Amino acid sequence: MVLTEGQKQAIKKLDKEMEAAKDPCSKYIAEQLLQLATSCPEVSEKILEQKKTLAGALNAIKAEAKKHAVGGCGCVDEAQAVEIACKYYNIKATEPAAGATAAHQALGKTSETSMDTGAGAAAVSVNLDDFF
């Protein structure tokens, strides 16, 4: 597959933002966006918009989790996180580019370090106190 110049620029932008962020949530969202951008040139155009950043997407995810927080802790699963990030970038709703395995890899979890406990096992938990 030959990438367009826009796709190459979107990849560079996301890579740079991901390196600056250095947190697993940003890395996971960036990886999902990278997969979408490499498969669809229109997505890369949305990512390249000047006012849209990975940090902004993460803030949108945090804000959504905060809306549903209980006891100061809110969370969204990876599908919701990707959906919120896509909405932030004005990308048409799509299926997540990767499954729970990719999410666990992005979060630094392996089969040795995490146990699948059933429903919600792959959720990303965010403690809102960490951001204030």
C-alpha cells in the first residue's frame, strides 16, 4: 500500500504527539488513529487539522469519563475511547482498529501480567484525582 503525502504527515504528527505524551492511554489512541489514517486518506486530513491534537482527544475522553464518574473515578472502555477520539477529530464512526489484545499491549499488559476476568476486563480506568 502506497501512502499519500497527507497520510505520511498525519503519521508524523501522531508519532510526535505520542512521544511527547508518553502515557499508555495516549499511545493506545494514537495507534488506533494511525491504523485508521493508514487505511483511509480522508482520516489523515482530519488528523492534520491544526486545532486537533492527541492531547485534545485525550481531554475529550477524560471529560466523557468525568460525566459518568462515581466516587471520583470514571472510566471508558477502549471502544468508547476510540469512538470519543473519532468524534473529537470529526471522523465518521468506525469499528476500533484493533481488539483487546492491542489495547493490552498498548497498556503494557501481557498474559502474564493481567488476568481476563470477564466483562469489563479490558476497560481503561481513570482516577480523576490524578488530573487535578
